[in-house]
Amino acid sequence: MRKGPTAEFDRELSDLAPEQRWREWMRRIEAVLFASAVPVAREDLARVVGQGVSLELLIEDLRADLEPRPYEIARAGNAWLLRTRAAYAPVIRRAANVADQALNLSEFEAAVLAAIALHQPVSREGLREIFGREISRDLIGRLSARALIAPGPREPRRGAPYTFVTTEAFLAAFDLTSLADLPEAEQLEDAGLARGASEA
């Protein structure tokens, strides 16, 4: 039977010397990031370290500690994840079974994802206006199942249609720290993505 959080969990670690306490908090963050399949939000990481502790400083120290390792901490929006350094990609492809982790997006799926990223929050109707055709629920479902998009706020009009936004997993998948790192709409159009994005 799985146990929930217990009262014995000691966030503060006040019985440890300051240096040991700091190192243990770093290890807790590393363990949480290692165990998570998706980027971990700041507020979730803050639950495993002492109150008032600078999470950013802990992460910077952990980043420096991991420098010689084949993996690193990356930021995705207001969340962090552990990922393998790019230099090891050929080795991993050669020896590890990571085919199920590949995005394998069709050209149209990539275009729809780019349009959502550029115009978020955007509804299916908004996407139809951009592409000049209906965007299927199945396509939206596939992008949602991969955690690349999530429901956004409902549009403030009759029927209050759902909108879609990109996620921190989207940022991580495309090695972006924030949406500000996205290419300009014209660059995406030149690459064959987000057709008509600059006209919407």
C-alpha cells in the first residue's frame, strides 16, 4: 500500500550542520528531478527544502555539481528537469531503447503545435482560421497525450470554447527556457510551420 506524505518528513533538517543541510537539499532536488518524467514545478521542489531557502541558489549549486556528469539540469518555464547532455545523444541512440520517447510529429502536427505556441491561448476555431481547415479532435488529443499542450482559459464568448496552450513539457522537448525563446512567426513560416501565422 502506497503511503502519502507523513508528519515525520523534515524539510528543515535543523539537526544537520549548515553545509550538510545544503548538500542534502541539493540531493533531494536531484532525486525528485531524476524520478520525474516531466519537468517539476518550482512550488513542488520547494516542498522538499527548508522554508525561505533560495531554490535558485540550490539549483545553481546542483548544476555546478553535475558539471562533470553526462546529464544536466534544464529549466522549462517555471519548472526544471534532468536531461542528458546533447553530446551523448549519438551514444544513447546507439545503445538505449528511446524510440518511444521520440516525438515523431507529422509535418502538420508540428505546424499545429507551432501555431498553438505562437497564438496561445487559441481555440480549435482559431486554428481553423490559421490553417483554413478543421483541426481534428484526434490531432489535439495526440498533442495532449504527449503533454505538449494543455487546456487554456475558455474564450469569453458564447459557448465559451476551450483554448489550448503549450506546456512546460513542450518547452523541454524543444530545448526552450520560455516562450520568449520561440522563433519569430516569419521564421516558422519560412521553415514550413505555422502557415499564415503572421496573418492571424
